Amino acid sequence: MRGPWIVGVVVAGLLLGACGDPSSGPEAPPPSAPGGSTTTHQRAPASPSTRPPVKAPEVLYLGDSLAMENQKVIGQELRRDLRATYTSAPYSGTTLCDYLEGTAERSLVPARDKAAALVRSLRPDFVVLQFWGNAWDFTWCMDDITYDASREKYFERYEADARRLVEQITAAGGSHRPRIVWVLQGPDPITPDRVRRVNGLYERLAAASDDVVADAGKAVSPASDRYAWTQYLPCTAYERAHPDYCTQPGRDRTALHRDDDYLHFCLAPTTSTPKPCPVRSPGILRIAREVTKTIRQSAR
């Protein structure tokens, strides 16, 4: 049975390069670090909110290609619900170590977009971190450590990088330390136990540092099993009321993934240039709403 599993891993690796990004190619590192920043800055609209008064937060969103595909919709939800000021700087193919200062020469993220650098310049109230975990060898800063080759070594390194990232964000924030929102990941049919452990790490880190988790992965999982992967879920009331988000209304179900991509939630085909998802995609909206809800509850 190992042969088919390995094929699945290879296919998943190719998909991860586009993770969350309808236009990205394989996640293997390019010959050099990205030449241009993908950072986007979006100001809150001037119109008053009809919701209970909440301080309009400054939100920084970082992550891999899942964040790349989500960034536009998350920004829209945060601006609409919280009048937030929003900055996103995702890079496809990355993992936590790419956002650590001190890794610029071996990282897919340039120095200007490291987490600590952006925290110092933007002074955000929240830093949202969305990382699937990058279990394969796609970024230099992981030093060839992969989940398949050495699972315990992979988790030890991933946890060490996560703790260093928290420390760097905390130091950069100083007296205005931003609250970190760890986005919990959805089911993975290839490495389901890995995702459980990665999510468990995020939960422990949040509890230890007075941070929070946004269980966006639950929003794209069956109600009967949080870690059971599925391509379709029953339409929500919102999706039924907005037909573009209920892709199969006759069967009262909506698509989370394309037939050729079990990992990403953008329903447009992947291409070679990373960019936000260009089409309405129910999975992305579900994730964005969960992240927004978590920030709203934490900002009161």
C-alpha cells in the first residue's frame, strides 16, 4: 500500500505550492526569494457600523498559500464587520520559520515582511497566523526536515519555530503586544494525524500566551467528525440564501474543494502566479467568517 500513499504525497506536495492560492504553482522554492512583496494594505470604510461598539482593530494576516487564497475575503469580512484596518502578507510555500527574523537568506519571505518587522511598523492589535504545516521539503529554512522522513524531528522543529515566532512577535510589539490568532487547520486525507498535532500545538501556544485560536477547520469539516475530510458539506442557511455559495442546491450541498485539489478551498484552477482566489468559494468564506468571529469576540 505504500506505493499509492507515496503517489498521494507527491500529488499533495504539488498542490501545496498553490495552497490556498488559485494561481500559484508547485510550492517548491523558486531560484531566489520572491522579488516583490505580496503585502496589501486595506483601510476600513468610513461608514459607521450597525453592530455594538467595538474598537476597530488593526489586523495583520500572515501565512502560506491557504492564506494567499483567503486574504481578500478575510479582509472584506473584517472591514465589513469590525471596520478593521487590514494588512496581509502571505507567501505560498512557506512555513513558520520563513517568517522568523534571521532567516532572510534561506527564506521565501523577504526581511521587510517578516512577522516581527511588520509588527514593529504596523503596531497591529491582532496577528492572524494561518499555516497548514508544510510537511514536505519546499522551503529552505526547514533544513530538509520532513514529516515523512522523520515525524518526531519534524514536530520538534515545528514547535521550536512556533515558539520563536511568538517570542519575536512579543518582543516586536513591546508595550503594545498584539494578540495572536492561530488558525486551526481543516482535515487532511493524506496526513490526518499530523494536522491533529499541529492544531494541538497551536492550542497549547495560545493558552500559554493569552492568545486565541480560530477553529476555521471545523467550519470545513463534517459535523459528525472534525477530522474527516470531505469534498462536500450541506449548505448553510447563508449559502442557501446566496446561491453562488451553494454549488449544488438540488442536493443541498456545496463544494469545498475542486476534484483535482483536496487541500485548497479555491474553486478556480491553480496557475503559476500566486494571488487571491478569483471566484466565490464556500470554503474560503466559511474560514474567513470563523476568523472574523474570533477577532470580534476577542476585541470586545
